[in-house]
Amino acid sequence: IRDRQYTNQATVYIPSDLTPGNKYLLVRTDSGQAVAESEETNNYLAVTLEIVAPDLAISTYTLPNEGLAGTDIPLSWTVTNTSQLAALSSWSDTVYLSLDEQLDDNDTYLVSHYHSGPLAAAESYTFQTDASLRYVSADIQYLILITDRNNYQGETDEMNNLVVLPFEVLAPDLVISEAEAPAAAYSGQDIDVSWTTRNDGQHDAVTYWYDAIYLSQDIWYDTSDRIIESVDAEERLPMAGGDEYSRLQSVEIPSSTPPGDWHLLFITDAHQSAVETNELNNVLYTPIEILSPDLGFVAADAPSEVVVGDVVEISWTVENLGEVPTTASRVDTLYLSHDPVYDTSDRNLASHYTGSETITPGETSEVSSQVQFPANADQCKQYL
């Protein structure tokens, strides 16, 4: 209706994370533009509004400047609302370890405390806790404590929310100082090896680790290497700087290992479960030559002709022509072929599993088997 007006009242919420200062409160009529008007630019009214806020500050703290890797460190701090206004929001205090003095996403989280507001003017709270140094880097140089980490509470001063202190992670340095193994072994053989693990660092090793032995074709560990032994070192804890232990262990060279020049890699802290000052000196290698047997057919007995469908006895002799014994089971297989060279088109007649038979160098193994020739086999000259 023309020349009519109305008055409304409303209570609005001022977000607690607004930064203080002069703002504007905008009131808009026909906000959904449901009414067609001759003039739309006069639908707004701006009212100045000063935003005031409290000020949270870390007023006191008791924080260490060093800690032993794998242990807990005590932390204590007090947050005070230094303003004359209540802090109405809720927020978190958080502690980090950092490589530098800047708080960023690369820092290592330690512990946090959630404070459920409000906090009255001039009031404070104190929080005490322990933080674990179990999974940290020895390269850490700073400890950072911050209140209102996510800026949930608007404040007049954000600079006093942060404390940055120098911090040193004290850690051991585990090394393999000695290792002994045979110069040669054959695939499938059990061999005795020994190694010595030493803490070359100045500080105790208090978290468990594993010593492991890998079989590798080079002197560098990678995921293609084959683990042949892993030993938990937990019973050695704690291990003071300068202390060492030695182990004598029987390990098996996998029976499928090809012959050639290999290396045994002795690795301490193989899973990198212990924090160390140096992770690059954990490997010591010894060369080892892997020998293998050499099986060959030296005799075979079979009829020169058969009738399709018949069952006949076929025997053969296998000799170990190599220099080391066999250690794995084997399967001998008979094929029917149109030529004297095996390929995938040849027909499988029978397989004979020998089990875990050991053939020493120069020894033979004699096998016989009842074999039925297929009724649909080609009637022509063929080969076994």
C-alpha cells in the first residue's frame, strides 16, 4: 500500500571469530527481490558498528628445551584473557615441534587441549600434560605452543598467542659395527652369521627396533631385496651410548636363489622404528657367492613304439652334475612332442613329484612311472 511503513526488531549474532574494528551492519529490504520496484538502489541502509573483542595470551609456561627420543616430556602453560571483555568462543591450545620458527603444516603435532568457553575478563586457566617423543625427527629445533590455533576467537592481538622456544631431540645413533658370514653357500643351505650392533650416539636408545638380514644383488638396500632374518632388539633396552651387543644366528639361503655373486645386508633399525641422529649408517654388507646344483638327465628307458591308449612304463635317471647338493623338492614332467625341442605346444603326459629328495654332487636319482598315451594322439613319429 502506498505511503505505508512498518518497523521490525531482530537480535543478530556477531560471530566470535570476527577481527575487531569498525564494520558496517547492512539492512536490506526486499532481499529476495520478490517485488518489482522503480528504484532498487535505496533498498540498503548501512549502520556503522564497532567490533570489540577480548585478548587471549599465553601468560606463563613451563616447557623443556630438550627431550630424549622415545620418552614423554612434561608441559604446562597458562592462558589469560587480558582484556575487559569475556571470550565467548571455544578454542584449542596446541603444541608442535618444528624445524624452524614458523608455524606451518610441516610441523609435527605433539598434543592439544580443548577449552570450552567462555573465559571471563582477566580470568585464566592452566593446563598440564605429558607429550610423547615416540614419533619425532632428531632434526627438530623448535617447540611451538599456540592458543586459539584455528582463530575461533576474535582478538585484539593475535601476536601474544604464540610461544616459540629452541628445542633439541636427544637421540641415539645405531650402527652395525661388525658382520661375519661364509664367503659362499648354496641355495637352501643353513649358514651361521654374526653381527654387532652399537649405539654410536651420546644418548640412550629407549625404543625398540629390529635387526634384519637381507639377501641383495648389490650393496644398497631396496624393496627388491629378500629378507632372510629379522630379530627384535627390545630385550636390549635401554641401550646407553657406547654400548653394543653381538648376535650369532643361523639363517637359510632361500632355495630359489639363483647362483652368482650376492651380498648379505646387515641392517639395524630395519623398520626405522627408533629415532636416530643418523639413519644413513645402519647397513653393513658382506659378499657371498651363491652356488646351485645342476640337474641333468643321464639315462632314459622307453619303448620305441606304442599303441594309442596303452599304458607303458617309462624310467629315467637324473644326476646332480653340480658341486653342491639339492635342497628343494622337484617335479619331473614327461611331454609328447613332434620335435626334439620343448615348447608350450608339447603335450603333458605325466608329472612325477620327488618330494624333498637330496641329491649330492655326482649322485643319481632313478624314477619310473606308468604312463598312458592318449587315444587321440597323432599316429606318427614323435618324441618323449
